[in-house]
Amino acid sequence: MSLDEQYQQIIEEQRTHLLQLQDAFNKACETAKTEAKQKMAKIPEADKEAQQAVLIEQKKKLEEALATLKTAVRESTKNTMHKLEGIVMQKEVSEISRIEMEIEKLAPSVEQLHKQEQKQ
């Protein structure tokens, strides 16, 4: 697999992973919402303290889900960037080697031209 193909594969894998993280986050949010709804249905309308407690619990679960998502995205992005930087470095080294080979091929021709100019 070429370096360009590896680069694209890593990007696609990261995209897929981010979508999975988003799905997990959405499920956690939906679960928190459903659980809160079920608990609220059991609480009398007049019991504002109990309702408030359910909402506070729901908020805590949502904040935990968000913190988990942020951490996972940060780590995944960091790892992906490290991989992509490695591929870019490989491409740069390859390009430098190619340029050095071209220079070596041209060096005798340049040297001959220089000698011819000196003779004239």
C-alpha cells in the first residue's frame, strides 16, 4: 500500500471511529433522557424536590457522557495525528532521496559543462 493510500486509510479509520464515538454519546444521552423520563413519571407533580433531583442526576449523566466523548476524541485525534505525521515524514524522506538521486545523475553533466566553459 502506498503512503498516500495509508494516509487516506488512517483518515477514513478516524472518521469511522469518530462516528462510533458520536453514536455512543448519542446513546448515552438518550439513555439518560429515557431514565429521567421514567423516574419523573413516578414522581407526583407536586414533589418539586424529587423532580429537581432527577434533573440534577440527568445533568450529571449528560456531563459525564460529554466528558467521556471529549476525552475519547482528544486521544483518538492525538493518535491519528501522530500516525499521519509519521507518513508525512516518510514521504518527505522519500522525496529528499529522490531529489538527491536526481542531483547525483545531473552532477557529471554539470561538471562537464563547467569544464567546457573553462576551456573556452
